[in-house]
Amino acid sequence: MKAVFEKTRLIILCTAFAIAAVLTVSGCSGASSGEQAPAQTEAAVQTAGSVLGEGRVKFNLTVADKDGNETLFEIHTDKETVGEALTELGLIDGEDGAYGLYVKTVNGISADYDKDGVYWAFYINGEYAGSGIDSTPAEEGADYALRIE
């Protein structure tokens, strides 16, 4: 009887260990129950007040996350468009689409309408942009913003 008890106890302990190992490994993926983790960019996340890039054109960029927290940047570039400048600096990433660059990640923060119901809105001098970020000329002294909406 004692041998059966010890064998049963050993089986229960081994099963518990196996379950713990599976949960530990699945927990490392950062996703649960089939959800995919947000895409991460390779670029380092920049801090507020950063002066980024080199070039003759200087403009300001505000990045606002879903909680309204704002990060301000001073951008210097010789690129023709805002999209080219921010892509070169590693601040934005996305996919090319029918209407130009569909920005999905800004300063390490992902927003994908198909997954989250939110997107990166582009503003020029406080007004919702009528052009895409990759077709908007980089203008001296302009204020651009990317906000999750």
C-alpha cells in the first residue's frame, strides 16, 4: 500500500512540474490564448526633449500615446518628406498601402486598427492632416504630431 501511495505521489509531482514548465514557457511569449504580441521595432525608444538627426530643416514632432502622454522631439533632416525623416531616424515603422505608408509603430508604441481598433493619426500644425506622412514635405518650423486615436 505504501508503494502505491509513493508512486501516486511521484506521478502527481511530475505532472505538476510538467504543467509548471509548460506555463512558464508559454508565459515567455508575451501573448495568451492566441493573441499576438504587438510588433516591436528594432530602433531604441527615444525620450522626451530629444534632438534627433542632422540637416538644414528643423521641425517639431509630438507623439501622443493612447493615454494622452506626450513625447516631444526636435527633428533635423535633409529628407524631403516627414515620413522619410522619421523612418530614417527609426521613429516610425509601418506598411506600404494603397494610400502610402500605413504607420503602425511610433517610438516603439504599436497601434493597429485591425487588431486594436486604434490607429496613428497624423496632424500638421494642429490640424488633422489631409496628406499622408510619406507625402507631406518636411517644412522648417512646422509642428507635426502622431496621436493614437
